[in-house]
Amino acid sequence: MGASPGDARAGDARFMELALELAARAIGTPFGAVLVDPAGQVIGRGHNTVRADLDPTAHAAPRAEPTCPATGPCSAWIAPGPRRG
């Protein structure tokens, strides 16, 4: 049996709070990203470092990918190639 809509909203709120906490770490452009697997486990997290790193590709979602395990639930959908560290 799946989670009720109320349970899903509570989980969404928890993940949004985490993303907002991550966004607070960003310099200049406050964006945070949280990657969550189907079981509701956080498997990646990151924040925007475009201005801090002077890197136009350092957006929050790509910065979350390296924190995700190389094998396991997210390995099937992370693009191949060099990963930030």
C-alpha cells in the first residue's frame, strides 16, 4: 500500500526545507537541490556555486549529483562523464 497524499506532502515539505537550507549556503543566487529516491531517501544534495566558483555550470542540481552514490538507485539516470567532487 502506498503513502497517503498527506504523507507525501509532509515528505515534500521536509525535502523543500532541506533545499532551502542548502540554498542559504549559496553566494549571490540562492538555489538548493535535493535528489530523492522512490523510497523517500535523500541520495544527493547541493547548492548553487555559480558566482562563488565563477563557473556558469555550477548550478544546484548538477552540484547535487556527486553526493549521490556512483552505484545504486540514482546511477541509472546520472549522465556519464566526469563528476564534480
